Amino acid sequence: MFHHYYLDTRGYAPPDPDPVRFEYLDLFTSSEELRAVGDGLGIGTAFRRASSSLLGQAFCRWFLHDHLNVTYFAHMDDVLNRPPHPDFGEHSVKRLKAGDAPDYLCAENAHEVFLAEAKGRVNSVSFKNAEFERWRKQFERVAVIDGSGTNVSVKGHIVATRFATQADSHRTKSKLFAEDPASPGRRQLRDAPEIGSAVIALHYADLVAKLRQPILSSSLRLGSPVPGEILFPAFTWEFIGPPLQGKRFVGGYFPDRHQLSATKLTLNGDQSAFLSPDPWRLDLTPGTFFGIVENIFEGLCAMARNGDRQASEIQRFPDIPLLR
């Protein structure tokens, strides 16, 4: 859950606190059942609304990724503001009406795209209540338009999470509600690789910004090519133990806040190990690695050189099996 929250909200900022201490976990009881402490997510109306919204978006991304194989997410504002690629495809995304639009344009791959709206709240949620009907109407405010100017319908997903609290009756449970309304259109969108490719580019633009690759990030975000004389220098790491043994990543690490001056020890000329400046202290935690698998990073560089059409060459990194 922290993974989806972090990618959705933190920009290039490091994870703080450490992901094993996800800040919103303090708002929930320690029981197996997901239930908020007290009568809501914190105190104060503004904080509760913000917490519910952010956690609702994280649950939405988690659900779509783990259960519907939706891998790539772009915020709707970025999609609407992104200029179309001049020599690749005819579809575009336009706003039809004022008001809240769906949160995301997302994709399973370069050819299958979806709309998604995330909601999170501690009040009752029902498919039949008036608020759910208002959420459905958000899908009427944007449209995918083909080269002839015709609206084409795109399948959407509403993922609404209701958080139960300690103050609720034990009959009240935390629940996730999912529905799949579609945007208006004369026909269903079958294949729009230019839109799917743009979603993939925007998804990775945020990730490479975390790797301190501002030129690559801007190229992916704006769809503007980078000439060959501009390079993307990066460090490659190889994992030596399971479950990622032999896998190579482009990335780096975020140190513990107490270990900003870690000592570097070079071994065998081309390998490095990082040692704690105070090896006797047992309360210092190790750093957190963040990276993108090497062949995906190479594909993103190819997109920056040759345009979004290279997105179809990027393969999804398989889910990592949990060690038990």
C-alpha cells in the first residue's frame, strides 16, 4: 500500500518515514481487521478529508493493479495538459464539462486504457446512494476523441473505500466498492496506442524524477525528444540474493536519517559496500533502495530519443513472490 501511496503523492521526495513505518498506519488499530482509531482518520475536518482521499487513491491503485492487471497510472490533469504527439496517432483526451473529472487515465499496456476515480471515506458507501451517482457523472466530463472528432467510449472504474472506525458498531466493516461505468461515446475505444503510450510515459516520468533524471523525466512528461548528444548517466545495481538474485536495476538508496555520512568501502575494484559510521549502534536501520529494472530504464531512454511509440517495447516487471 505504501508503494502505491508513495508513487502517487511524493514526487521526487524520499520516503520519510521509512516505508516499513507507513505514516497512516498510526491512524488504524493493530487488529487484523482494518478499522480506524477512534471515530475517524485523525482529528480535524481538513486532515480527515485529506487522509481519506489519499488512502482512497492508494487503495484504488492497489486494487486495479493487483486484481485487474492495470499497471500504469497518469493523473488526469497531466493527460489533459499534455500536447498530442504530432506524428503518432489521432486520438486525444478532452474535457467536455466543468467540474471534477476522474482521477486517472490508466493502462494495462500500450493498447488498453481505462479511466479511474478513487474515493475514500469513513461515512457509509452504497451503490444506490446519491454520492455514488455523482461519482458516475464525473465520467461524463471527459472524452477520448478520434481523428474525425467523434467521442469514443472508454471503460472506467470507480473504486470507493469505506473505512470502519472503532466508534462504529462491530457489524460495520471496512469495505471496497468497485463499479465500471464508461465515458460517453458513439463506439467503444478498441485500440489507441498513442494514448496508452502517453500513460506509460507519464507513469514513468514520476519514477525517473525520483532517480534524479530531470531531463529524462521532462522528456517523458512532455513528449519532447532528447538529442543523442545528451546522455542519461546512471548507476546499475545487481541483487545478489533471492528473490531478485541476478536482477539488475538502475537506482540508488535513501539512507537512514542518522546515517547520512555512511562510510564507503570499495571491494574488488568494481563493487562497493556501505558500512555504518557507527557499527556498534544497533538502533540504526539500513537504507531503502529505489530503482527501475535495467531493461525498462533502457526502454525509457529509447522513448526519450524516439517518441512514445517505443512504449510498446517496455515489458511489465513481474510481481515479486513473497518470502515466507
